[in-house]
Amino acid sequence: MKRLALTKMDTCGLEIEFATAKDIELQDELNRFQEKDKIHNDWKLKEESTCKTETKKGLEINSPIMNQKKIWLQDLKLVLKILEQNTMITSSSGLHIHVGAQAFEDNLSYLQNFLLLFCYYEDILIRYGTGEYQQIRKSFHAHSKPLKVSMTEEQIALLVREDISLLEFLRTFLRDFGKIYTVNLHPYLSSLLSPKRNLAHQKRTVEFRFFAATYDYEVILSFIDTVFQMIQYAKNMTTAEKRIYYAALQNREEYINPNSFQTSQNVLKHSIFIDMDKASEFSQKIYKDERKQKQFMKVYQVKTKSYQE
């Protein structure tokens, strides 16, 4: 069986959203697997109202903190099978990946580089993040606002500043900036501010909110792998590349105040259409393994499902 493409220090967690009319049966099924030690006891169901329907309850399942051990992939496969048999993915169902912030090594430059890289390819990543679905989630504007159009000029300037600490960067960047963006840095900041650092460490994450929920095991592995590969790439980013990404942000087409986002605004227009050249450029940049490049391009390009609700 595969392993998650993590280092020994890396961790991640998942939130998978869905709707179901069989919430009691679902909980019973999870309990049975947990009692038999087939899956970890820390897989937990929670209410999630954003993906409920007229006849089905909105829920999400939260994973334990996962690392590179194979047992987590066995867990994930079983949980996805249970979900597929008892739940339905709606057009509002998201999949959030929480990456242990230690992946950034508390290095401001690594985080800045990552955000520059992310924003430059954000349109590509949003389409990729729809998984096998043809549409971008209808609630995307409300729960996963794109960073590139949401950042102020002050925030953009912070991405190349070298005269501030990581804590000062996060405080300033997140001032008046909420959690519902494609990348959410608030848990990272909260953990640095917490006087109980040992307790806060468990939630010391960076959250990626732009992925669509899926039952496809291979797609989820690809999502996780892409995020970690981007982080590793950012650690070795050249100055010339950084300048290109920064200039692109300075010259973006538009800025939209996050407080005035409207679902009618077509801020995702570039994410809907395929840009094979840019997607291929990204995959070859991030992945050295040709098989992973092809997997990324497959998920980016091939969309076989529509939401049924």
C-alpha cells in the first residue's frame, strides 16, 4: 500500500462534508468498525449545516491527526467506503485539509513563498480541487474566497517583507481578514498566541478550504500530496521566481473587498476553463515524478460527475 508523501515530521487532517438521511446508521457503522479496531477512534462526526438538503442532514467527518504511516491510508479507504454507502455529496460539500504548520518550520520566507506560489496558480488549483466534478461548488464564494482577488495591497506587500517576524506577519496579514478563504492561516496564528503551547500544537495547522468533497481515495491522496509538494517547492524558490509571482499579484485584474463578495460576481471565471499550458507548467514544477505529473493533470482535466440534488 502507498504511503502519504510526508516527512517524518509532517502531519495532516481531513474534514469531509456530506448530507445523509441515515445519520444514526452511519454513526452505528463507524462505531462497529472502531470497536473492532478497524479504524481509529478519533474519526468523529459533526453537524455541518452548509451541506444539508430539504430531506438530508448536513454532517462532516473529521479525521485523527495523520502522519506517513500506512495505517492512515487503510483507515481512509474504509471510512470512504462507509461514507459512500450511507451519504451523498452535495454541491455545497467541501473537503478541508489541515496541514501541520511544522511543515513550514516557523520560517517566514517559506510561508511567504508558498503564498506567492499559491496565488500565482490559484485558478489552476481551484479547478483541480473540484476533483471529478464538473462544477465549482455553489457555496465556494461564501466559504472559500480566492486569496488572489481578496488580498489588499498591504497584504500583498507583506509577502516580500523581510524585516518582520513570523508572528508579526501573521498578525498583520490576518487583521480584519477572516477564515473563509482558500487558505486559512488563523489556526497557525492562534497556536502561536496561545499560552498553552502544548495544547495549541494539536491545532497548529494551515487549512486548505478549496477542495470539493469526494469518495475517491486516489483523488484525496493527490490533493494531500499536491499541498505538501507545494510547501517543499516553496522552500527552494528562487529570487527571480518570487519576483515573477509578486509582480503578477501587483498587476492582478481586480481586487474585490471580501466583505462585499456576491455569488453573482464571476471571480472564478479563470478557474472554470482549462488552461493546459499553465496546469502542465505547475505539475512539472511541483512534481519530479512523471506519474504524479500525469495524476495531477488527470484530476485537473477529467471531470466525469455532476452534483445530483
